[in-house]
Amino acid sequence: MYKKIYLIPLIFSLLICSGQVSGQIVLDENQIPIDPEDFHSLNTPYTATLSFFYNLREDNYDPKTAAEVLKLSPDNKADAEKLAIKLKQIFDGNGVYVRISDVPNDPDYIDSLYSKQAKFFFDTKILPLVYLEKTGNEWKFSAFTVSQIEQMHRETYPYGTDRLLNILPKLGNQVYLGLHFWQLAGLFILILLLFLSHKVITIVLDKGFLYIMAKMGYGYVGEKYLLPVARITSIYLIVVLSSLFIRLLQLPIEVVAFVLKLLNASKPLIITIVFYKIVDIVAMYFAKLAEKTESTLDDQLVPLLRKTLKAFVVIVGTLFVLKEGLEVDIVPFLTGLSIGGLAFALAAQDTIKNFFGSIMIFIDKPFQVGDWITSGDVDGTVEEVGFRSTRVRTFRNSVMYIPNGKIADSTVDNHGLRHFRRFYTTLTITYDTPPQLIEVFVEGLRKIVDNHPNTRKNAYNIYFNNLSAYSQDIMFYIFFEVPNWPEELRCRHEILVSIVRLANGLGVRFAFPTQTLHMENFPEKESLVPTYNDTAVYQDKLQEFLQKELTKKDD
């Protein structure tokens, strides 16, 4: 489509070849009988409109009579005919239809919609400054409208193109295929101009632009992302050129109105496509930033951001195409959309809750992709965070989809954010292990922790802390400095293997639940029931133990 854009004027020329050159204004003379006396009457808006436009038709050209419809000041009476011609060109250049059947034929007409005065507006959207006003018993173009003709003419034919209105007709007025020779020549010049513009832009973009980007070290970015944006922008320039020069050809008003509406709709459409492409560039930039961060949640946010921005661009662009290009009144649509949106919000409140829950997840970042989390019945590794739900891979290798609204309202235990991973166990040794061996064994356990490269050295607890029913218990409470669960399992393995080797080397036996049967009265054996002495004997032994232990502490 890009390479054939310059063929659009040729298609339009084929459409208008059967049209009549004089049909600049739709007067509906075939449907409504028109009295020739109305061509010179200013009694009503209807007759004033006829007097102006009929007397500027090619088959009834009388600019002096048409100028009588203008309310002139003493300063511009000398230019009355030129002003009338320019006002007609303003109507033609903007593609404004004037249907005579829609013009009121009431001498006392009052504009009840806009001004509440004796005024008639032809088109309040395209030409809001152009209107008929009743002065005495006559209807004329207002003095304000006349004062704005020069300015409106320059805006309709900008950049000096208004001069071509006087130059092109000099090429010849012979009629061929329903068009004057100068109009056909103008179409040929427009096609040639667009063709040359296309070739120049293609050379500049494909050769010069890519060469400069490659020199700057962004050749891939320029070819993949920037070049498509530049090409679409070049189409916009071609559309602008078409909209400027199509006004100069003074084609039938039906064709001009159709072409201008099509070109005006193309402008916001092309701009929408440009911004749609720019979203990819913005997403690529944020993706590069996300790669520099440690958080993997940013990597999930970038594609979601890209999809959201593209949806926003499409919606806004569609509204602009409807409003600015096709001139569709979107206010009722937006009003209905707001009412429908309220009903939709009530019906889809859970979806909206999940949407805002996802926003809170991206803002607060309670977890990221790859983290091991626990939340209620959920226990697994985060695989993806979407706008509606979060996907978690459980340790059974199944996949759970949890609504983000539920996650936002619940407690989340993020095991992935742990700086240290706790390892706690109880080492049970047999009751026949003497205290001296227990002390040496505990000291060896501490040495194992101190010498391991992945243990926390300033916070661990290894003590003989319990006497259970069948064993003497040693608490083994340490922390690992590792990033994930597999590394934690590896460190546990190494620590436990070292403990077993230490116990085997020292002769420490691990206890397990056992029961021993003792025969109370076995022949020729002493009774197992101990013989207890008087209280004084035990008091003496207690004092001896305390004195011995206190002496050790003083030493």
C-alpha cells in the first residue's frame, strides 16, 4: 500500500470524470422548482444563498451580483467581487455541501440552536465563522464573516498555494471527460509530485536513515523499529500534500467532500499507526531496563505494559478517526459507554478486583517470577504474573491459577526473599554416652558449621538440651546462605554426611526408640532396685558436687 499511495489521485480522477464541473454546490434544482427572480433576492436565507452561489456558477457567472450578498464596509467595497470569489473558494476548498432544500425560506428566521438570533450557519463544524445575518429586510453574509475571508482563505490554501488558483486556469479551459484541461493537468502534476515524493522519501529512509543508524551502532534497532515508524510518517506527509492540492483543482463539490473526508480520516489513522509502532520502541527500551534489574517481575510487566498501551492507542485513535476524520458525534457514544461501563463494572466487579490486585502486585512486588511462595492452599513456584491471575507451579508439577484479587487480600509467605534458610534437627545419642564424649561431639558439630562455606557463622545454636525417653538430645539449629531450595538441599546433604562421619570417628551411637526388659528377681543376681541412703548422705554428696563445679568455674 505504501508504494502505491501516489495512485490515489488517479483513482479519484476516474471517479470524477463523469461529474459536472459546475456542480460545486448541491442546489437540488431537479427536486425543488427555483424561481429565477430568487437569483437576485435577499429577502430570506434561501434567496440570499441562491443569489450568492448561482451567480458564481460557471454557466451563470456574475460575481458582481454575488458580491451584493456580502455586508461590506467602506474599506473593502472595492474588492467586493474578489471577496465573493474567495468566499466561494473557501466553501469549495473545505468541501462544504450547501443543500438548498435545507436552507430556510423564512424572512423572519431565528437560529434557535446556536445564537438565538436572526442568523443562519451553513456548517458550524467546518466553517463556524461563516453565516448569514439579517440586516434590515435583507439577509447577507455578516460583516464579521467578510472581515475573516482573507484569513480563512489563507488557512484553506496555506503555504502560498492560493496563488495556484490563478495560475492553473491559465493552462486552458477546454473540457475533456467532464473536466477542464487545467484540472486534468493539475491531477497529473499532483500524481507526479506524489510519485517523486515517494521515491525521494524511500531513498532517504532506506539509504540515508539506515546508514546513519548503522554508524551510530543502532542498525538493528533502526531497521526493525524506527524504519517502519519513519515510513508510516512519510505516508502522512503524502496525505497532507494530497489534501492541500486537491483543493486547488476546484473539482465537483461531491468529489471534494468525499476526498477530503477520506484524507481527514487518514490523518488520525496514520498517527494511530505511528503511535502503535512507537509502543514497540518504548517496550523495547523498558525491556532493556528490566534486564538490568534483579527482579524478574519487571520482565513480566513489560509485555503487559506493551499490550495495555497498544489497546489504549487503538481506542483513542479510533475515537479520533470517528470524530475528526468521519465527523461522527462521539458524545452520545461516550455517554452510553459510561452508563454501560457502570453496568459492566457491577457485573464484572471480580474481574476489576483482580485487575487492581495485579496492579498492587506490580507496585508492592511481594514476589517475583521464580520465587517459592506459600499462600493458603497455594505452595509452589511463581511462573507468570498476569493482569487477572498468577500462575504457580506446585511441587506436584501441577499448575495453579490464583486470582490476583485473592492474592492481594491474603497473606503471602515468600520463601524466595529469605536471606538465610534455616535448618533445624535433633541429634539423639544413646544414654550410655558419657558427658566427656558429649562435650567433644558438640564441639565437633560446631567446627563442622564453622568450616562449611555456606553456613551463617554468627548465628547458630548447637547444645545438649534434652533428655528424652530413650535418648540424650542435642539441638542442631543453623542457617544456610544460599539462593534457592536445590542449593539448600545440597548444603543439608553435606552437613549431615559430615555429622555421620564425626559420630563414627568418635564412637558416638545414635539412639532410636528401644525398650529393655529387666528381670527384677533373677537367681543369684542382685536386685535392680537401688538401695537409698539417708538424706544426710545425699546432702553431703550434693555439697561435694557443688564445691567441685564451683572450683572449675573459678579456675
